[in-house]
Amino acid sequence: MATMTAARAAARALGAKTEIPAPRRPTGLSRAVRARPRRALAEERDVSKFSSPGRPRTLGWGRKRGSVGPDEDLLADPDTHGYCVYSHADWSYAYKSVAGEFDSIRDGGNVEGSIPDELIGGVLYRNGPGLFERGGREYNHMLDGDGYVLRFEFSDAKTARFASRFVRTKEFRAEEKADDVLYRGTFGTMRAGGPLRNALDLHQKNLANTNILAWGGKVYALYEAGRPVELDPKTLETVGEVDLNGRLSGGMFVSVGAPSGVESALGIGGKAFTAHPHVDPNTGRVVGWGWTSAVAKRSVEATFWEWDENWGEAASTEYSMSGCEAAPHDFAVTESWYVMIQNCLRVDPLLYLTGVKGAGECLVSQPEDPVTVHLIPRRDAGFDGGADKSGRAAVAAAGPRESFEIHVAFAHDGPPLAEGGRDVSESDMREWVTAYTAGWDKLEPGSFLGEWSASAGWDFDIATSLSPDFNNIPRTLLWRYRINARTGTVFREPAPGCEDLCVDHPHVNPMFEGRRECRYVYASISNEVRCSGPPLGYVRIDVATGKTQRWWAGNRTFCEEVVLVPKKGSDGAPGTDDRCWVLGMCSAHDAEGAGRSSLVVLDGEDLGKGPVARVWLDNQIPHGLHGMFVPA
């Protein structure tokens, strides 16, 4: 009660209203909840007992989110955690170009706590955009930033070596030499000179800025609109773009149906590779997919591959996503299926061809159409021994409207763990598929990237306008999909415990990918008041009970995606999936401006107690995207 009293007093000081009309309820919401008072940081919450309509509350509601000045005391008040209190002055540094490349030993006062044994000898890789300008000209969009890879090698409980390098593709090297933008970016960055200098140039720069795949002794920087770029695992030096032994043809990943020789001469007909491959613990394989947009057929032509630990191809499957113009960003692997959710986006190519816009800017949202859930059978795995043996067919089922799904936490065969516990019938395991995804609460019509336009209109100085304004971006929450593979029926509702949360980048213990026994999802969290904002902490969600644990980093510290590392004893046995370490990059700010980054390590069994170890860097690293841990 004291916490709420302090929060309400602060809200009154900001001129906030105390009663806010409830927002439109998301499609498929299975039960109503009401706003709850803030709890202690480590406390678990059981949302099942709440049943009255929800009312969002946030400090300064009615003010533009992020408008708290960088010198206001409110930012230092822990009673405001979870209320989406932050300053855009701090957040604006998220996509400011990094100061350079680094290589240093972090020890002594740069390491707080003790690095856990399971990390010793291992390496954490992370990737994200790091450079946002050339020749004094800022890029058009943060996601056009050049790839910048981090490497943490853990030597002992008090020592880590940190290194960072740009992914030096051939385009990066050419632009570095010229100190100018020479290539078109996906999201609107172009050569100076307007349409006359960009029209009919279909080549897109491979930004290599999204994820890392470390597998079979190889390390690749990934970008979903390009081919993998190989890096030296120890030095991070760029080896070069690869075609995965001939599987990924070169050229823009668009086909007009012409002969391959003609398309090759035109610089099209290529195949891009996903930025989100998944390691399947059930088979010990890595699963990825390549894709081409077939314009004439209005489809995305995909090929799924499964590789063993020596990069031997174990299985491949071709699949056509009819009516799909923009490839899904992420997917999931169950014991029996590849699970993909196709968003409702149309491509208007004319402005791209004429050099007016980037390819990503030509995406048009179609919220009036339902998303499509694709279940693609695995050839040699599953409840029936695989599609080659059983003849099991793919399923394409219509889902909810006004939806946009981004990142998939995991999926599994069978109904949710919350329904029936661990013991369910064999027929239910065959008939149902469950998926947990992070997606927007509502997709609006119009230009898809309109919400991510330049940020402006603040009462204080900002580092760059590229860092997005969350007042223009829908809230992201964790959704639960239930798909009936026999009838094609799709149900979607917020995952238990997530009705009020704004979260993204969800993950599970790698030993439990694709398994129904998995009950804990870990993610970055912005707030618990049903609005959009930057990530300010981490959350553990129990998808069986709806209970959550939260750790708030503070109103001036922004948190990136988690990477989970199994502890000893987390061998895939039911009930052990919380036995993991949660690794995340954070950037802490103060009134002086630019922040300082660190790597935090939290305990997956008790997330709320805060970091057990923290490795401090000397400067701020731009807000990254995804990564991967390689054990010793």
C-alpha cells in the first residue's frame, strides 16, 4: 500500500489522471484482469484470481511517454518500476554509432559478483546494428545499421575477455573506403542524389546485423535479407559471405519466374537465409531455412534444412507459402512440425523500383486479413516417425486479424501445459500444436514502418532521432496460439500472466526447445501497465500457472534480449527448465548523457534477486538484437 501511495503521489505531481478508460481488449482474450498494485521485485504473482476489467495505470499517463526530463528525480524512484517511466533523452542513445572496435580483459573492479561455473571456458556472441552514418550523413533507419558483433569469453569467476568487431562485408569495406553510402539499405538508406541515382538498382546491402549462428565450428553473422557472413570464431575477423555449400544462390531474393540464367544476369533469383535458426535438442540438429519471394506466384518459396553437429544435411523440405509477400521473421521447431506465422503484409514494389523508397518501406499492413499459421511436417521426426513414413500433410490455417507476430519463444506438440498438466492423451498430442509468440496487440493499416519513423518533438536534446518513439509503436506481449492440426482451427489469447505486460525477445531453456514439458519463458520487459515502452528489466513467465518473477534494472537502464545457458542438472528432465543462467546486455545512463554497457548474469531459478555477476564495459554499446552461447 505504501508503494501505491508513493506512486499515486508522483502521478498527481505529474498531473496524471487516476482513472483511465480500459483499452480495447485484444482479440481472443480468455479472461479479464484488473490493474494491480506494484509488488516487491522478486515476488511471484498469480493472475488467475483476477477477473474484473483491466484499467491501465502509468505515472504521467496523459503525458507523452518518455517525456520525463533526464534531470528529474522521478527516474531514480524504485516505486515507479513497472510503470513505463523513462526519459527518451536516455533512450535516444540506443542507436547512436558505437565509438569503435574493442578488445580488453575485464577483471578487477569491472566484474561484480562471480561468473557461474557453467559459463567458464564458454563464449557468448551477440549481434546488432552498430554504425548508423557515413560521410556525416545519418542512415534512414536504425535497422539499416551495419552489423556489429560482440564476443565475451569467460576465463574464470572474475575474468572475461571482451572483443567487438564490425562485420566487414564487401559492401561495408567499399563504403568505409569511400566514407559514403554506396548501397541501398532495406529500410530506406540510399545513395545521395535521390531516385535518379537509385532507380532500378535492386541490390540490397547485406547488413549482417541481426543474429549469430555458432554451430559445427563455424560462426555466422545473420541477416534475413541476405546470406550468412562467416566470421573467425576467435578474432571476429570477417571471412566472407557463404552460400552454405550451394544451397543459397546469389542475387536479390526475388524471382519473376524467368529462366535462372536470365534472373542471374538481372541480379535476382537469389535465396536469403533466416536470421532465426533453431537448435532442436530432441535430434541434436540445427534447423534453418532459405527463401525466395516468387512475385508471379505471390508466394514465398522456402526450403528447410536440418544439419547435424558436423554440418551434414540430415533432412530438407521444400514448402510454398501461398499468398505470402513478406517472409516471416521467426519460426519454431517442435518434435513433429516447423511452425510459422505469416503476417498480413503486402509489398508495393513501384516506389522501390523507382528509387524512392527502400524495400522495407514498401510493406503495407493488411489488418483486415487473418494471419496464416503454417504447420510444415518434419520428414523424419515426429509422433508418426515423420512425413516420409506417414504421409502427414502440411496445414495452413487462418488465425486472428489485426495481428503481427515477431519473435517465437517456442512451440510444442499437444495442448498447452496449463490444460491437462503433463499427462495428455496420445490423440491430443497428435491433434494439437501450441506456440508462444511475442507480437503486437494491434496491427494498424497503412505503411508498416510508419510507426518506426524518426523521433522528434522532445523538450530536451536527444543523441539521435533514429531511436524509435514508443508512443508510435504498438505494445508487444506474449501470445499463446493453439492450433488444431486436424480441423485447422486456431485460437489465440495472451499467455497466462501476460495480459498487462509489455515484453519482447522471449526464450526458453535450450534443453526444452520444442518440448511440452517447458513451463518457463524468459523475456525482456518494459512495463506491466499495458503500454509500449523500452525494455527496463527481465521477466520469467510460468505458462502453466501465470505466475511471474521480475527484475527491474531501473528506469535509466535499457535491457536487451536474453540468452539462456543451462545449468548442470538441467538435462531436459521435466521440472528442470528453470535451472539456467539468464544473460543480457544492459545500458545504464545518468544525467551526463551517454551510458555505460554491461553484461548481467541472473539466476533463472530466482530471477528477482538480481544479477549474480555483472561484467562492466568502458563505454556504451548500441542496443543489440540477438545472440548465442557456445559452451566450453
